[in-house]
Amino acid sequence: MAADEQGRRGSRAGVGTPSEAAATVVAAPSTVTRKMAVTAATGAATFLITNALKQPVTTSITLSILIGGITLLVRFLVDFEQRLAVVEASSRSGQVRMERLVGDAFAKINDATRLFGSIEASAVQTDLVTQFVQHSTEISPDSPPLIYNFVRTQIRDMSDFIKEMAEGGDVTYYGEDRDWLLGLTRHVCESIDAISLASVDGGLWRSEFGQRYLDAQRQAVEENEARIRRIFIVDDRRDLAHPDMQRACRQQEEFGIQVRVLDRERTPPVLRPQVVDFIVFDGVLSYETTPASSLVNDAMPVIAETRLVLRTPRVMERVQVFRALWAAAYPIDEEERPQ
């Protein structure tokens, strides 16, 4: 029964978890005394049996020692096998855990290596991306909830923005976005072709933002040697004589911007549905705004949404529309359209 109990204990330890197996091995009481008692009892029983069978005393003692020794050896072998099974089970479980940990670590290393390789191969400077990631890690969940949630939203929006720009899609901002316009103007390399509608740009050139926008265009002309063309489209030809229109045109011409004007009546009928407020940068990106409807006639224009369009067919369409409108427009001080 003692052997069966020890076997069941070893069996349970063999199928349990490694921590349980280890605890069983460490916490198991010593069985040496029990083994010696069982050996002595076996030897004594053997001696009594042989003595009852009228065997010589020498034979009885020899058989008692032999059978007792065999019993002791068998007990040690059984215990050794059970403990070896526990060790093997613990070793296999530990090996599985180690392989899993090493595999996960290498997977993370591979992902990080692949990501860093993509960063180095991209057109964006590696140090800029590295700084962005490093600065992002400085915001932790322990930060004030307002700061943490705001930064997380900004990072998500920036990630979506970069994704759309990389895939050549459309990016929409609900409202008037000034940073996009100023940033694109400062980094333009070749050209800016702009349509300026009175319904959208009313009062723009007198505002603080309008002056910053003009200064960015001046720098693009002087520093980047970019060609900037703008068509002012008015609803009534009499608006061309308005002092604000005259001042805006003269100021932009002084900055090296080519300016023409066009009233809607002289717009080719086929182009009238396509006359919207847009700016084409370098022939690869179209900056478009959509005005919101106003309930007050003299209210300042409100921008409902701003879009960056990178789809090549749409941008080429805007380029063709601008060329046709530019051909139909004329300088503000000329009575007739240029031939």
C-alpha cells in the first residue's frame, strides 16, 4: 500500500504543472525510514518462514538478507523512476515555455527589424520618425486623462493622414484647415495654380491669415522660384472695380504672382459646373474647399470642409480646367480677354 500510495503521488506529480511537480518533489517527506522498516519486516518475515520450514539458521539468515536487500533495491528503483518522470515532465514543460518565450522574442525582434528597415528605406528622414516614436512614448497612461486622450487622438489622426497621403487617396478636414495650405505653399517646388472665388475668399486678403498666406507665396516665388498663377472669379464684372479687388490684385502682382480675372458671364458654359475653389500644387495635389450655405447674404463665407486630393485623374482634371479658365481670363486692367 505504501508503494501504491507513492506511485499515485508520483503519477499526480508527473501529469501536473511544473510548479506543482517541483513543489511535490521538494515537499515530499523522507521515505528512507519507511524503506528500512519495510526491508527489516521483509527480512524478519523471511527468517520466520524459513525457520518454520526447518531450514538451517545460516540459510534463513542468508535468505532474509537477500530478500530484504532485493525489496529495498526495488523500492529505490520505483522511487527513482517516479522522481525521474517528474523531472522529465518539468523539463519538457520548461523547455516548451522557453521555446515560446524565445519565439515571441524573436518575432518581436523581427517585427522591429522589419519596421526599422522600412523606416530607413522610406523617403522620410529616419531621425524624424525616430523622434516621433520617442516623444510618443513619453506620454503614459499615468498622464492626466485630458493630455493622454488628446495626444492619442492626434497620433491616430496623423497616422490616418499619412496612410491616405501614402496611398494617394483623399484627405478631408471638416472645416477650414490653414496649416495644410500654409505648409503646402512653403514647400511647393514648381507651381501653384489657384482659383479664387468671391463666395469663398471674401475678406481673405485683408485678414491676418491672408497676409501670412501671401507672405508664404512670396517666399515660394523668391526662394523656390515657383510659378504662381491665380484667377479671381467674380459674379459681376462691376466687382472688378472694387477697391479691395484692385488692391488684392496689385499686391499679388508685386509679389511676383501672375493674376487674371474672370466674371462668370464670360466663363465658357462647358466649364461653369467645374468652377470651384481649388489650388493645384506642383500638378500632383489639389487643395479644394467647399463653402457652407449662409442664411445671411452679407455674412463672411464659412468653409464646410477642406480636401486634399491626390488621385491622379482628379488632379489632371483640375489642371485642364485651370488651363481653360486661364485662357479665358484676362488681366484686371484690360478690357478685352487676351487672344
